[in-house]
Amino acid sequence: MLPVLLIIVSRWLPVSMQLKTETHIHAEFPVHLIANAMGKVDGLNAKNRKRIMPDPLTEPPAIDPLYEATLYCNIPGIKERSMEGHAPHNLKLLSVQVLIRHGDRYPLYAIPKTKRPDIDCVLDSNRKPSHQYLTDFISHMTKGSNEAQMDGILSSLPRFPSHSYCEMGELTQTGVVQQLRNGQLLREVYLKKHKLLTKDWTAKQLYFESTGKSRTLQSGLALLYGFLPDFDWKKINIKHQWSTIFCSGHCDCPMRNHFLEEEQRRQYSLRVKNINLEKTYISMAKVVGVPTRQLRASNPIDSLLCHFCHNVSFPCTKDGCIDLEHFKVIKSHQIEDEKERHEKQIYSRYAMLATHPLLNQTVNRMLRIANGKKEELFALYSAHDVTLSPVLSSIGLTEARFPRFAARLVFELWSNPEKKKEHYIRILYNGEDVTFQTSFCRGQERRSNQPLCPLDKFVSFVQKGMFVALNSTGYYDACRQRLF
């Protein structure tokens, strides 16, 4: 049986919760799911460097909710082409910064009066999906982890999932395997090919930051193990980030909250106009025997997504089952919502202010390394969909799909050894080179003597360009200047 997707929740979260929860936009913005029957689809054509657009040989000519679902679940086992580390042979890789969404997780919500999906979160290398590193990963997580330095709440979190009946929001074995694969892929390119870190790498050369959820910590550790198998725990220092948008000490931004509230009103207005969508929720509510408002508030798609990705039948009751037609209506509305979101650009303004602190940190790290500092050569941020989605929007990747489970966004810094002042940036989303799709490099001509995007363009965009659309000159002013 086929599942359904994330919808707009009618209850809006208060602003005070917006920086602390994964779900305040996860339930608001279009999410793309995955059908197991289409598990061999890769999702991005690695040869296409102009747009993140469908591969005409594999993708349907029209938007297909089942195909989009397949991409979202990101079922391990699909061989993925990666463009990470690809640059002219005369350039040298200086640093890599990786922003990931956690891997596959158990639902955050339960559908009222239905049995929760029966998913086992105990890691077992004999159960699919598995990975060649899984057994060793489990062993490594159980020893020596007390030698690592972990900020605050992180030190009290489990290093890997271990419940025979998954807890709400818990990382699944699929999620662990997804990140082991991510790490292994990056290891092949950045360590074996480009020697980004030497065998005697130091703690100062690695930066690792995670939100305070077990699924993000565990996802980051799984990726790190795939990247650096049997790493020395004494070299690991994991910083805790309380905000899902990684704004650190720069979270006070009234206008960001204003734009978020405007975006929520836009979404609500679009939803209430969709009569067919409301009929669908009424039908689903009758199946499970609860008022429509209660069903909608429980964000049923979150649970149905788990059923879908794990090939578990949708819940049924004596009054019927949630079915494919329900899914199609909700997904169609999401596509319409996503289209209007890009047209009205309220979300893009929110995204600019939400992501500037993180992008500014990214730029400053690149500038330090470009100036000769040999610290934080590999930086890892383990985060959520509500972290990646605004980053994609703010840098102009309007064609990018909503972050799938274990999505990765990579920032590479390159130099020309013959001309030490020349530095370049590459940006990759799930292995696809999207550098020239960004707003700051879209007009850059790729000449034979300068085939990559100059670092200066990214620096200028973050320090000045992001605020042009906000009619301001800096972050502080943009956060406090009311636009009419």
C-alpha cells in the first residue's frame, strides 16, 4: 500500500518555539516521499550542471508523487554518482564543510486511534538495509565514547539507536546506513584522493556541531565513522547547537519571525481555499474516527511517511483505510503550495535572515583557511530539514528538491597553488554540482582559465548581497527594519 506526504498543519507554532523544533516548517513546506517500487531511481542527473532537473531517461515527464516519494525516502542500495571533489587538476582542495539532514527516522507524531508502525530500531547487520561498516560502527560507539568532548545535553544522548520498538523521532537502521554511506562516499573522494586530512590529523582540523536530538548526533557520528573509520575518540569535540537554524549567538531577529508568520498565513490561506483537500481530511478523519481538526493537527503524513518508506501498510480501521487517493490530493496541494511559495518569495526573505549567521560562519572559516590557517579543514553540521531548506533558498537554489533523509549540502574551498591569491568555491547538493545555479554564481562565465566560482563572489553575497532584497545593509539592520 502506498503512503502520503507532509501537509500544512493548521495550528501554527508560537514564535518562541520556532528555533527549537524540527517541525515548524517540516509540516509547513512540501516534502517529497519515496515508493519502494521505484527504488532504483537516483533523483539527480550528475551530468547536468545547469539545473537540478529531471533525467528524461528515468524521471516521468510530469510531476509524479510516487516518484518524488521515492527520492525523499532515499532507500540505501542505489548506487549514486557523486561530483564531490571534481575540479581541474591544477587546483588544490583546502577545506570541506558539510551540512546534513539526519537520516531516516521514526515519526514524530502518531495518528489518533491507530497502531503505530512496527519498526525495529535495534541495529542488526543481518537485517536489510545494512552496511559493511555497521558491525564495527556499533562496536566503536560502545567503547571510548566517554573520551570524546561533547557539549551539554549531547553527552547524555545515546550514540546509536537501540530500541526494539522505535521511539518517537528515533533514528532507524536505515538512517544509520544512509549516513555511513555518506561518510564512505566522502572518504573516497576527500581522504583517499585529495588527502584533505593526513593520518595524523589533529582535533583542531575537525569541526563537528549537532542539535540536541539523538537522531542528529547519531547521524553525525555515523557519517563521521564512514569518513574516518575507527577514529580516535580523544580527537572528537562535538558542539551543541540549540537552534535548528544554527543561528548561535545571533538568533534575535524580529523580522525573521515576521516573515515566518507571513509565510504561515500564506500557507493557511492557500489551504483553506482548497475544497478538495478539506474533503480528503474529512474522509481520513472518518476512517480513524476523530474530528477533522484533530486529525489535521496530528500531522498524519509524518506517520504515513514512515509506513511508506518502510513498506508497511497504511493504517486501517473497521471504517476503512487511508489510501492512495488521499495521498494524491495532499501531494497535489503541496506542489501548488511550493509553486506559490517561490512566486510570492515571502519564504525567501525568511530564509535570508534565518541562514545568515550560519553562512557567515561558513564564509569566515573559508577566509581563515584561505589565509593559511590549517584548522577546521573538515566541518560537519548535523541538522534537520528546517536547517537545509532555508539555506537552499537563501543561496538561490530554487530548483532544488526538499531535503530528503540524509541529504547533504557540501561547500568546497579550492586554491590555485601557482596563484596563491586565487580561491574558488564549489557547492554540491546530494552529489550534484549546483555552484552555477546559486544566485551569486549564476552569471559567472566558466572560462578555461577560471572554471570555478571565485570565493570573492560568495563572500560578497553573504556580507552584502543577501541584504539587497531586504533593502538593508547588514544583518542587524535587516532584522529590525520593517518593510512595507
